[in-house]
Amino acid sequence: MRKVKVKIPAKINITLDVLDKTPDGFHDLKSLVASINIYDKITLKKRKDVFISLKEKGNVTGLQEENNAYKTAKKFMAKYDTPGVNIVIDKKIPIANGLGGSSADIAGVLIAMKKLYKVDCDLSELASELGSDVCYMLNGGLSIIEGKGDKTEYSIKKKKLFINILTNKETVASKDSYKEFDKQHKRYDETTENCAFALINNDYNGFTTFVKNDLYNASIKFVPSMEERIKALKSSGADVAVMTGSGSAVYGIYRNKKARNNAYKTLINTYGEEVIKVKTV
């Protein structure tokens, strides 16, 4: 096998409960997370030497050595003593929008390196070192994640949800959002378990009441335009609209495909290519 191709889906946070701080200064989290049908496609090809080349298509992230896919390949090589690779990433997941684009590329490289060099290993340890939600991205799906986002509590049978995302060119760093969250001294009721329970039991109305993101009031300080975009999603017919991750993308959930599609036609007049029509997978 000279070449391996994998594709990793983006994610949305349906809930995000920010809990107490841990001794190392991070926050414990609990979040209901779902994969959506936007994918980064990662292709790895064997090399005979110990060098790494990286080529990006689509949403280019920047310098090669600073790219998380590059760093991931380097760590994998050091840990398992493998030769180098040529990496090609076709990026479709918007960058720095809370949709898991960076984690998707890390997970994709880990999976591909393991297959390419036939390494018998558990990827979860490296995944935890490389990013908070990379462990989840290795498998994706509809799951509750905990800790720093690196522990999957349990996975749920997939449920189809119809969604419009509004991406944003303005961004907010996660560390800044959490810093502002601490500064605000606000705490919110946990809803993740209730949200998952309602979804499992096909209680759509109940489900929408529990969708929320504890970081929203912090992140909006850096990207105020999210407030107007959430209002636009609700006006378009979304039953609930919320931020994903620490932002800056927001999305609306619609009762059915028809409602989502009708809303998309309305939203595209204002937001153009910033609107993405998706569903959970």
C-alpha cells in the first residue's frame, strides 16, 4: 500500500456545558456533538526518507511547519519510527469557526498514518495530546464528550437533523473565549444529558429547548455579528439557533428538510457563500 485516503467530517456542538476549572487551569466540559456532511479529504503517500511534504487545497491554513497535520505526522513518525509522508489535504471545513477543521485534519492524518504503515496502536493517546476533541473526531457521530473534550462518554444512534450554518470571516480564539467566560463569572444549568435524552426519545420540541452554548456570551464580545446572525436564522424559520464551539460560526436547526431548504434560499440573499446547507451524518 503506497497511498491512503480518508475523509473526516466537520462537527457541531449541539450543547456545550462549561463546568468547573481543573487544577491545570482548564475547564471540564460536557457537550453533545454531531458530525455533519462537510468533509476534509486527506491523502497520504509513503516516502522512503524521513521528510514530510504538505499541500493544501481549498481553505488554506498557512505555513507548512505550523500546520497541525504536519505536526501530527511528525509526532506519529517520532513515536512509531516510521518513514515520512506526502500529505495532501482538500479542505472544505471552514477554518477557525468552531466546526472542528483543525481536529479533523489531525484525526485524518493519525488514521491514515496507522493504515499506511500498518502500525498496531491505539490512536487515542496521541489524539489527546494533539487536541481537545481529536479523540471524538477519530470516530465522529452523535456523542456526548466530557473532560477537556477528549473523552467520549457514550455514542448515540444517529439522528438526522437539518441545519443551515452561517460561517464568519471574523474569528475568536478559544483561549480568549474561556478567559472572558471566567471574567464574566456566569454559570449555566447543564443541559447536555437532557438534550440527548429528548433526541433519543424523538421529542423534537423538548430537544430544541436544551440546545445551548455556555461560551456564547463570552465569544460575542469578540464577534458581535453573531447576535445578528442568530436572529437571522430564527427569522428564517429555525426552531433554535446557536453558536458552535467557541465560534464564530452559528447555525440553525429546522424541523425538516423542506423548512431548511426554504430558509437557505432566504439566507443566501443576504449571506451568499457564507451560508452552508448541511445535515447530520
